[in-house]
Amino acid sequence: MQMAPTFPFPNGRYRAALSFTMLHHAPSAAEQDRLLAELARVLRPGGVLAGVDSLETPELRELHVGDMYVPIDPEGPPDRLSTAGLTDVRVEVNPYGLRSWVTASSAPLPSAHQRTASSGSLRSSQSR
């Protein structure tokens, strides 16, 4: 079984990460969780993870014959995303059978006022 990669990016490098219909290609639920933890690791405080994956159907299973296919339990993502270190987890199942989630990492981004106070006036820095 091939392990999912570790991303070559520093902690907190990105404001956003996306995962679209790929998580079910990880070789096990444990590897899926490791990938989610890696996504959480590279997100900066307040960063957002958005993702979509398919619900298991006979047609989808048939499409993946000869391919790596580890379906995701539709009840599992909220706990799995929280365990990965993400907060503000929202998971929805839409009528088309696709599941989506949007999460933010544990620490919020500074407000515009906090950024302005720490780096000078936003207006004056934009007008230079």
C-alpha cells in the first residue's frame, strides 16, 4: 500500500486549500486522515479548506474497478476534520450525492483593524 505524500510546504503557508473528488483515492481511511491533517498543517491561522467528494454508489464503485477507491462514510467528515485540527466544520450532503465541506483552521486571521494597527494605516500604505 502506497502512503499518501507529506506536503513539502512549511506550516501555515497557505490561506486556502482545496480537495476535489480526490480523498477517496487515498489507500485507507487512516491515509485520508493523514492527508486532512497535512492540509490543516499547511493552512495559516484562519485559513480555509474547501472540498468535495462523492458518496458511494454502485456506479461509482464500478467506475473505480482497478483503481484505488476507499469511499468516505458520509457521517464521518465532521469528526475527522476536527481531529485533523480544523474548526468551524460544516458538512453538507447535496441532492446529487456529492458531499462538501468548508472548514477554517483553529486561529482566526487578524481583523482589518488589527492589521492596520500593527502595520500602519491601510489607507496610507495603499496610497503610496
